[in-house]
Amino acid sequence: MKIKDSDFLLALLIVVITAIFMIATYLRWINTSSFIGPLRVSHWLTIIGTSYIAIATPAFVLQKRLYPEKMKRYLRFHIFGNLLFFALVSIHFAAQVGRPLTAYPPLGMGSAMYIAMTLEVISGFAERFPVIRQIKL
């Protein structure tokens, strides 16, 4: 098994676990509505996730240009870091969408941003792991 194959399996595992946590949060099997300080747990998850992505992605671009010989290590850090922190943002989104109708939040801009981030993750996943090209019909 090559490193790229094991990377694909690990990335796929992260995506599957994220989906399971999203479903469990949506169905309220996992409680993310407890407060830590002034905010709910789900809000802290998204603050941590978006902060990491907002800092690490531009840092990856800079490191890639400054130290191209270390590109392989930086790419793995970029892929798995962003997938893990995208999972936190996804759990927050599932918690918001899974709220009862009496307390349903206005989704507007948050939905658009989550969809854009999801499309970014899908396109990065498809670029890094071109599974469709490898399938022989």
C-alpha cells in the first residue's frame, strides 16, 4: 500500500466519522447545546474550526512557496488538519439545522458559507485523490 493510498483511506475515514457525528448531532443524540462561558459548545467548535482554517490555509500557501522541498509534509498537514477542523464546523452546522422549529436559527449567510466550504473540501479531495480516474469500467 502506497502512502497516497493510506492517505486516501485516512481522509475517507475522517469524512465518514464526520458524517456519523453530524447525523448524531442532528438527531440530538449528541448534545452540543451546553454552555462553556458565554457560548454553546457548538459555537466554540465552529470558532475553533474556522480559526484554524483561516490561519492554516494561507500559512500553507506561504510555506509551499518558501520551502518547496517540504511540500509533501505540508500538504499532508494541510489535508488532514483542514478535514479535522472542517468536521468541527460540520458538527456546528448539523446542530443548527437540527434545532426544533420553535428555536430555528436564521441560516442565510451561514448556509452559504458552509456550502462554499463544503464545495472547497470536495474539490480539494477530488484533486488530491482522483478516484474516478482510477475506476476501470
